[in-house]
Amino acid sequence: MKKLKNKIILAPMAGVTNEPFRISLKNLGLEVSCTEMISVEGLSRRIKRTLELIEIKNEPPLIIPQLFGTNVESFLRSIEILIEKNFNIIDINLGCPAKKIIKKGAGVALMKNPELIKRIILEIKKRFDIKLTAKLRLGFDENSMNYLEIINILYNEGIDAITLHPRFGKQYYSGHANWYHIKVVKKKFPDLFLIGNGDIKTPEDVKNIYSYTNCDAVMIGRAFLENPFLVIQWKDFVITQTYKEFSIKDKIKYFKKLFYLFKKFYGEEKALKISIKHIIHLTKGLPGSAKFREKISKIKNCVEFFNEIGYWEQNGEQFT
Ligand SMILES: Cc1cc2nc3c(=O)[nH]c(=O)nc-3n(C[C@H](O)[C@H](O)[C@H](O)COP(=O)(O)O)c2cc1C
């Protein structure tokens, strides 16, 4: 796990951490990224759309595919495919709270089934010589906080690293991530490679979670949507204790490159659809962004889209 030490890892985000987005962040210095979660049922059956999720080109040096599911055999067949494709670290999803996932007993619902978790890890470790990590929450809900029990099982079965997102499944993303529990895990399992996650937004947050919890690496998700420059800022902050704030122009320059990546991978129509979400995140809180959002939600094609962006870039503050 040395490769991950002191690193910022891009969190798995379904529908977000696709190849173009990962490449855009690699171009800003990101070194480690997860894929979005991948169904073991789809992958083990080599479904085309699922296989596309593990296509990688020009990516950050280390990509960690994340698997979700409940069937041990499907996990094993999926891992065989991932090994064929030269992946050597694989993450297991024990944290997704989405209804369609928990309905099948996967994601955070697996935390209610410690025996099955044990079997999945044991069988994988028995069959394959790969690094295995798991990402979990505090428990399914407030009445079933069992992260220490699950981590104990994972640890005894030889898990190589754990990411803790310290919220309950039922919370989704409400409230706040309680880093205290990350600190507890590190105290109880000092030699476990622990990745802290949840509500990290700034270089100061990265510093604080490291010093408060003693975790070994950090994982960041949503903040990258608003501030893709976080990796650069963190690297500067480590050396100088300060960092540059990036301007609207910097963000738009980044965005244009991201748009062309989406277009290259998915074609113009889909690129436009995905890009609207990204530009809304990127411009959140900036002067004139509310009005800009309103206008952007009505555009019909790429010409209108880039006209709006250009106009706002020049006149943003007058929109307020
Ligand atoms: C849109 C979205 C999709 C997500 N998809 C996944 C996923 O596929 N697998 C996973 O383990 N976590 C998923 N998460 C949770 C994130 O990986 C992360 O744990 C959570 O957002 C907290 O970190 P953050 O505050 O840095 O965003 C998702 C989160 C969001 C917002």
C-alpha cells in the first residue's frame, strides 16, 4: 500500500468518476483514482457497458476499480477479468446507500451481513494474489453501528486497506462526516492502512484530517467537482503552507478541456448533458452563478452553451 501513502485518492462516484473526468484530474496532478462502482453481475458476464467501465487510457498512474454485489462466484469471476486487464488493487463497496443497490443486499446493506463479507474476502484472498481494499460507512443506520465489527473481520481476513466514510447508510450525504470514528479505527488497528473520507474540501481539511485521525491517505469526492485544482493546492500547501486560489478563467479553461474529453469519449449530445452538471458545480458560489445556472438550464446546443459560458466569463458579476 506504499503507493497510496500520503496520497489524495479520487473517490468512486457513480456516474461521475468516468474516464474523461479521471483524465482531466490526472492532467492536474492526480495520481490515484477509483472507478465508479461496477456490478459483479455485469462484469462477470462481460456485459459490454460494464466492461467499458474498466477501459483505461491516459489515466492517473494508479486506478482502483470498485466492485459491488453479493455473489461470491460473481466476485471471483469479476476479479479474474480485472487481473486479465492488469489491475492489481481492487476495492469492495460496503457503503453505497442507493435504494436499488441495498434492495439486493449489496453496498451498505452488506454491512448487515458480516458472515457474507467474511466469505467474500476469504475466497478472494484464497484464490488471488491481489491487493484488496474495502470502503464502508459506520453502519446501515444509527441502530446498527457496526463498523468496528466489520473492520475487525476485514482485518483478520487480510484486507490491505480500508476507507471509512463516517456516516450511516441511512444518512446518505446529510449531516456531517464524523472523523472521530476514523481516529478510533486508527487507534484500534494501528497497522491497518486507513483512508479517511468525508467532507474534505480544502487543503486545510486535508491537513486537519491527517493530524486529527492519523489516517494514512485521504479520499476526496465531491470537492473535486467544484475545485479540480485541489491536488495542486495541497502539494503547494505541504511545502509553503499557502496555496493559490484559482480564478474563474482557470476554471473555464479546465472546463473546456473536460468538455472536449467528454465529446471525444461520448459524442456531442451526451457531452453537453454531462457538462452542464459539471459547469454548475464548477461555478457554484461564484458571482453571477445563480443567473448563469438559470440560463444554462435552458440551452439547446453546444453553440448556445459556449456562448453563455463566454458571456458569463466576461460579465459574471453583472448577472447578480
Ligand atoms: C454522485 C455520487 C456517487 C457516488 N458513488 C459512489 C460509488 O460508486 N461507490 C462508493 O463507494 N461511494 C460512492 N459515493 C460516495 C463517495 O465515494 C464518498 O464516500 C462521499 O461522497 C463522501 O466523500 P466526499 O465528502 O469527499 O464527497 C458517491 C458519492 C456521490 C456524491
